[in-house]
Amino acid sequence: MRRKPRDVSALPAPSDEGKALLRSGRKIAAIRACRRQCGASLLEANRVIARHAA
């Protein structure tokens, strides 16, 4: 059974590592780091990274 994604605003911002990866154009690695950091699902981590990429 799938769980409902959490509200992205409730998740922490990407770590310094995730932000550095994002700045260097490594979006997938940044999503992976975000998932490790806060235990987010793939969808949740993708939304967090997309929110901070803009």
C-alpha cells in the first residue's frame, strides 16, 4: 500500500552536500543525498530539490 507523500514544506532543506551537488548540475545525486538525509521518498526528495533548484 502506498503512503501519501508528506508536505514538502515540512521536510528540511537540502544539506550543504545536496546544495553543492545541485549547483554542480548533479540533480540525481542531490536527490539521493536528500533521501539519505531525511528519509524522504523519491517523490518527496525530488520535490524538495526542485523547490530549491529554482
